[in-house]
Amino acid sequence: MTYYSVLDVTPTSEDWIPDYLPAANARVAAHGGRYIARTASHEQVEGSPQEAGLRIIIEWPSKDAAEAFMADDEYAPHLAERSKGSVSHHYLIAGKDDLA
């Protein structure tokens, strides 16, 4: 089953970004993921206002692939730097409709 990572990332420092992007790109691809959207161009149309610099959506071939990415030893130092240099939330969402 397809899974999606949905992230909101608000950098508090930009020091981590130049090293993070090529590493994240490579590790996402290595685990079969692909970026659907990575953008600061977003508009909130419902709910209480929430700040986020970036909205990111990654499509994964499976939950295992997404979890393997997050546990990847090569990705770990870059995740640690992103975590120190941003306020981030990451949601893993199954590609299914429970209400259909």
C-alpha cells in the first residue's frame, strides 16, 4: 500500500539546509520515495492559523519503505541537524480512504 509523508518544516536556522537537501534527496530515492511537493507556496484555507515555512509531501511504495528511510543510518545525522535547525512535524499517512 502506498504511504505518504506529510511534513511542515519551519527553519529556525538555515545552516543545515545546503548539506541536508542532497542527502535527503539521495536517501528518499534510495528507499523508493518520490517528492510530490516541496514548497513554501502554500495557503491555509481552514482551521486556526499555523505557521510553516515549507510543506513537503513524499510518496512511498510502502510503510516499510518510509520507516526504513527514517531509520537510515546515512540519513540520521542530517535529520538531527534539521531537527536542531527547525520546528518540524512529520505525519505518515496510509494511502487509503477509511470513510469510503
